[in-house]
Amino acid sequence: MNDRKKHVLLIAKQLFIDKGFHATSIQDILDAAQISKGTFYNYFSSKNECLMAILRDAYYISYLRRNELAIGKDIADPALLSAQIEIRLTMNRQQNLLRLFETIVHSPDDELRQFVKQMHFRELAWIAKRLVDIYGEEVKPYSYDCASLLLGFIQHALNVWKSSTSEQINTMKLVEFVMQRMEVIVPDIVKRDARFLSQNLLEDMLTAAEFYPMTREVLIESLQKFIAELPDEENQRTLYSQFLLDELSSDQPRLYLLESVVRSFRQAFEGSELQLQAIELSAAIWLFINKSQ
């Protein structure tokens, strides 16, 4: 993603927060960003697509930070999951994303509501997987019920806090409090064989959780196109990109090597015109790693 497109996204996000998404017109974005209508439509097919790009990029960044935080650590440690969850909460607060999510949830626009539902199911699926990492395979049949309870506790507590005081909430303290409660709830759910979400509903959620199908073939093709855009000179950016492509193209990609290099790959493009493109690719590679484990 080039600097101008990043600039448009930043301008649009601020307008959506200040004026409200529905009250902001494409012309408002054109005027504030000082671009033509043709330039806008070269980047986004609609105002909806612009908003979805803002939220998608934030998701990619938090997803990367969560995975990078776990490198070399015990994934069965509840404290690690607390820190990973808090990353998303902090990003939502720092970037004022909650107001945008609230706008969409109450929007009559089906495309936007489907997009937010997709993001919510993706978060639920990630939490469910992490709970299995912590509590073991016996939790797997109940993992989505447990994940739903965990997220529900956090969200309701945030809403109560927001409506009761102007004081800024300590999100880490909140997540740790909820995780401590889960230490009692999760074993009890398993012991009682208690389930609420049906298998059909779970299958629908898993399907909806996918932003796009990310097979190894799609990932390889995306990396090849990305490398083709790089300058011919050999530098760290080219080396990291080529290494990831070669490893993914091998018969048995070594996941531990992909884990160790993908962070360096992302960091190498920080501040460049290809930064957000590198973030999207890094998130896709982590998705491949997590699915392959």
C-alpha cells in the first residue's frame, strides 16, 4: 500500500470518528485528503470498502502482535493469553475503533454488518483455539461456549465501566480478572458436559470467520506478486521475502523458521510504501502457520 492510500485511510478514519460514518460523504474525504474521485475509486470500490479496509488493517496489526508476543513462550500460560487479548483492547481504544464498530452494529447496511460479524467470529475462533492450548484437548468440544463467555464478560464489563465513569479503565486488570474466573468456569463446563452452541451454529461461525481462503498456493502467489514489485537490488527486504517464498514452496515448510522470519520481514518494511502490504502478507503467513500446527 502506497503512502497516498495510507494518507486517505487516516483522513477517512478521522472523519468517520469525528462526523460519524453515515454523515461523512465521499466528497468530504476527497476534500480533506485533497485527492480526486478517480484516485479514491482506484483504492476503494465504495465508502463501505474504505471503512472495512481501516478495520481490517487494525485487525491484521493486532493479530501480528499477538503471534509475535507468543514466540518462544509457553502457549499454555494463561498470562500469555491475557496479554494477547489486551493487545486488541488497547488498539481499539488507542485508535478509537470502538465508535466505528458501534456505528456498524447499528447500521442498516447488511454488507457492513456481515463484515463485523465476520470479524467477531474470527476473534471467537481465535480465543477458542487458545483456550484449548491452555486447558487441553478435553476442552475442545466446549471451547466456543467458553470463548463466548470470556468475550461476553469483557465486553459487558467495558460497557458498564464506560456508562458509569469517565476514568480510563485498566484493560489488563480487567482481562486478568476474567481469566481468573475462567479457571473455575472452564473445568466446571467440561465436568458437567455443558454445551449451549449447537454443532450447526459452530460450523456456520467457522465458515464466516474466514476473510478469504488462504491456501498455501494463494499465499505463494501473493508473495510472488509482492516480490515482483520490489527493486532489483538485493537487500534485507528482498532476502526475507525470498526466504518466505522458498520455504512456503518447499514440500514441507518448516513452521519454526517461518515464525522466526516473518516478524523480521514485517519490520523490514516499516515506514516504506509497502508497509501495509507486508502487514497483510505477514498476517496471512501467521494464519497459515496456526492452521498447520
